[in-house]
Amino acid sequence: MQKLGRVRALTPSKNLIVKAEKAPKIGSEVVDENLKVVGKVFDIIGPVAAPYAVVKPTVSEPTKLANKPVYLLLSKTKWSKK
């Protein structure tokens, strides 16, 4: 699990805006502190030095994630030792 950042806002179309520590890959799964999948990275916006991730939520009440940290679920291939 890698920290993505903190949820800063909820757009009118119900997407989450996350102040990212570094730009994630589009399509990456996003989880909360309980490892519950809350959405997927839909877009990256802002300057390269200070990116924001747009997350399309998969939870019924995305407003509950306001100002909370969210994390990236790392793919299993990164964990395997070859």
C-alpha cells in the first residue's frame, strides 16, 4: 500500500480530487485506510511538481472521504520476487 494523498474536494460530478504526493498511473485502484476499494484514478491534473489525481469513486457516499487520506493498492507483480 502506498499513500496517494488526501482528498481535497468533491466535484459536482461526484469525482474526488486528491492532492497526490506523486502522480499515480491512470486506472490504479484507490483504497481507504481499511483497504476498502473506494475508486479508481480517472485523470491527473495540475502541474507536474504538484499533481492532483481525479478519482472516480465506487462507494455510495464519497462525501465521507472528505479530507481523509487515501492509498494506492500496489499490483501483485511489484510484490513478487523473481
